[in-house]
Amino acid sequence: MCFTELTSVLNLFGQMLTLRDQVFGDAKYLEAMKDCAKVLWRRGLLRKGYGICHGVAGNAYGFLTAYQLTGEQKYMYQAMKVSAESAS
């Protein structure tokens, strides 16, 4: 299974869409980004390698992006867990 769509939303579109939310004063896309992070966490680590698109790095980067945009510590924890899991 490929999580490319989820990590793309988190990484590539997350910042752009949440900036849109700030401009228009709602949290529509921020909530969508959080939903993608939930799905990514529930489905678990993608073990197709270490690449940004189909691998561990993309998963960790998605959680780091979510942390950067929200400041919620759970996303930093998830990024660290994904990174630690890939090292084992």
C-alpha cells in the first residue's frame, strides 16, 4: 500500500492550505491535514525503503510538517517514533 497521497497532503499542501486557513480565518484544511496524519499513524510505518515518497522518510517528514503547522507535541512524538522504528 502506498501512502503517497497522505504524505503529499501533509508535506506539499499542508503549509499552503493552512496558510489559506489563516487568511480566511477558518480551519477547514488544517483539520483535513490532521485527519491525514491520523490515518498515516493508524496504518503504520510504510516499509518500502527510506525515500521521501514511498518510504520512512516521507512518513517522518509528514509528521514533522504537522508539528510545524500545529505546534502539537504528538506529531513530534510520532515523527520520532517513525524515525526510531526505521533504525531498528
